[in-house]
Amino acid sequence: YFTLLKIENSVLELEAFRSFARNTETTNTLIRFLEKFKTYYPTLHSCSESLYEEKQIKPRVDAVIGRFGEVRNNASDTLYSIRKQMQQLRGKISSSFNKALSQFSNASYLDDIRESVIENRRVLAVKAMYRRKVKGAIMGSSKTGSIVFIEPEATNSQTRELQNLEFEEGEEIKKILSQLTDFFRPFLPYFESQHI
């Protein structure tokens, strides 16, 4: 991690930040312990005198990264907004798919399995003879060719919109981690003194 911190414009991985925060907390705990029991451990205490408690690192990491290692929704206003839009869009996708499922099921255009999942997307299992009656993106077919898997038109356009938002989310996360890396750069001497 140190090598990366020394490289201008480099960006650390999520796990690096979590590791720095954990190690800083461990160091802080040891410093407090050795200060409290310096009469019992004079040699260890004298070795730790060059270290100091660092109180900025963990709160800064915790503000950006959740306890399961995910970037928090509120790490930036932009990320919060993007994720809120994504959540709403997922609801719309589910709703428009269910509407199409019901409509084409009632018209008897669907096979008995009714639906499937291809490339992480819900698709209608349309009987091959009715494939022209169902507008949407053809995502594949069954081995026998009797079923064509179609993502309904409305769902398809919403899915593209969601993919755009997912791209924006990724870009915003890169920006957030870049800023967090820049925050860490001045602490390099501190980390090196700890031999983390």
C-alpha cells in the first residue's frame, strides 16, 4: 500500500483503507495500554514513545466505507442521488416486467415456465410462434428453439437507463476513493513509523 501512496494520482482499494483504519485503532489501543501500565512495562513504553494516537483516520474511513466493506450511500451527495435513482428505477423495471408478464400470460403467448433470467435480467419465456407479437429485446432461445427469451420493450429501455446509472455510480466511487487516497497521503510517515 505504501508504494501506491507514493505514486501521484494512484487510488487505493477499499480493503487498504479498512486495513489502515484497523491497524491505526490497534496502535491507538496499544499506546493507551502502554501509557496506562508504563510502570509495569517500562521498556515497551519507551519503545512506543515515538508513536502517537491518530484520531482522524478511522472516522474518515468510517464516513466513506461501511462495516461490510461497501462504499456508503452518503459518502457523497452525488452517490446518494445516483443510488436513489437506481433504487427507484429497479422498482419501475420490476413493475413494468410484471405488467408485461401478466399481459402476455393472459394472451397465452408464454410457455409454462413464463419467465427466466438471462445475464442477470428477467426475461419472458415466449412461445416461438408468438415472438413477433412481443416487442422487446431477444436475449436468447431454448435449446429446442420452442421458446424465445425476450426482455419487454419498456423494461429494456429502463434496463439501459439503469446500466448508465451503474456506470455513473462506478465513476463516482472512483472519485470518492481517489479523494480518500489523497487524504491518506500525508499520513505516509505515520504509517511507516508504525511498520503497518
